[in-house]
Amino acid sequence: MSTLSLRLPDSIHRHIKEVARKEGVSINQFISSAVAEKISAILTEDYLKDRAKRARKKDFKKLLDKVPNRKAIPGDEL
């Protein structure tokens, strides 16, 4: 495990402290979890962009053609 010195504005530190207390975790655990969530979001976005680059419209159309033509569920209409 690594140690990181982090400077935060007092207002952000105050909010982190408050939220961590409400969640029943330490400030360190809260920040670690927040950073992990951010990394996951960025990596997921990168993955989806990479997948989108490989997509082909004809394959998508072929897949959509398999969807049955049904009446929309009430509330799902366009």
C-alpha cells in the first residue's frame, strides 16, 4: 500500500469528513473508494469507445431486424 499526501480546500475536507462519518467509514476509506469509482468510470468509458470504433452498422441493423415488432408497453411510447 502507498501513502499519498493530498492538499484539499477546507470546504472539501469538511464535506468528506461529514460524508465519511455518515457512511461509517474513515476518510481514507472514503477517498480510496471515490478514487476507485472514478478510475472505473474512466476505464469503462475508454472500453466503450474502443468497442464503438469496432462496431459496424450492417451488423447492428442485422441485430435490430431480429427484434419482434410489438406494441409498446404503456408509458414507453415515443
